Amino acid sequence: MKRGPFNLSKIVKYLIYSDLIFYTGWGLISPIFAIFILDSITGGNAFVVGMAAGISLIVRSILRVPFGMYADKSQKVSYSFMLWGLLVSSLIPLGFIFSKTAMHIYLLQGLLGAMLGLSTAGWAGIFARHMDRGKESTEWGIDAVAVGLGPGIAAAIGGAVVTFFSFNFVFILVTIMGLVGTFLLTFIKKDILRSKKRKKKKRVNTPLEIRRLKKLRIP
């Protein structure tokens, strides 16, 4: 039975749910991270803020393709990359709590870039393999909404959370949300690993093709 445009497969749904929760958590950090560096890091200034953002993006971009090439080897590798990348990324905000210098921030941002590159490589491969044929744009679009709208709303309220609570509260909350998003992936582990056993269907010639082959005497 053909599913409707928004009736997604189990694997695709859980991948999107995971993305939504994980990146919504990180959306809470977006509006307050620069202020955190200026207020809490020794020597924190605009240069440190820019370097911190740049390191994460550069490392993630450099490693994304090599990680992707390796993740293409199997579903098992893709799943491991996705799970461990998100898990370690979820714990990085706890490191911000104990950071005192710019070097601490740089190291954490470098690790974040590497882990997001790792998780994205695994996630994208699995998502692409399990999309419904003919609904690729719709399903990529739904995920784009999840990683855009959720973090956008979170960014809007991130400043209020810090104002009424603290930076440490936000970092802990981001870690919790990241772990929840990671935990969701365990519900589809068997489905993902089992799918690698599916064999491609052997093409069967139609009766017309068989007659033509006999006529041409092609075995």
C-alpha cells in the first residue's frame, strides 16, 4: 500500500525526530554563545568568538567527505558514525561549563566540528537509502523544516533562558536534548542493520524479450 506524502517510513521518521530534538537543543546556544565567551572566558573578545565559529565549520567541512566515503562501505558503519557522532557532540556543552580560556573553546569547537561531520556522514547515507521513491524532495524538505524551524524557535528563547537561569543551565539542557535525540536512534538500529541484507531483485526478461533473444540466437 502506497503511503501518503507525509506518512513516512519508520527509519526516516526517527531520523527526522532525532534531528529535530538534537539541533533544537543546539539552537538554544546560538544567541548566547558569543555573550558566554565575552563574559566567562579569559581574554574573550570578538576575535575568539569568530575563531570558535570558524574552527567548528572548517573542521566539519574538511572531514565531511572522507567520513562520507568511509560511511558508504556499509549500513553498520553509517549507523556507528551517526550514533557516536551525535553522542559525543551531545556531551560537548558540558565542556563549556568548565572552560576558562580561549584554547579550551577552540579544542571543544574542533571536536564538535569533527563529530558533526562524522554524524552527518552516517545520517545522510542512511536517510538517502531509506527515502520513499518519488518523495525524495518532500522528505528532505521535512527534515530541513525540522533542523530550521526547531532551532530557530530555540534561538528566539535561548536568551530568555539564560536571563532567568544561567549559561550552565542552558548547556546542561542542550546535553539532555542531544542525548534524547541520540537515544531515539537506538529504536531503529535493527531496522537499519537488517536492511543491508536485502538483495537486489534479479531482472526477469519479459516474454517478448525472450522471443526476440531466441530469434537473434542470443543465449
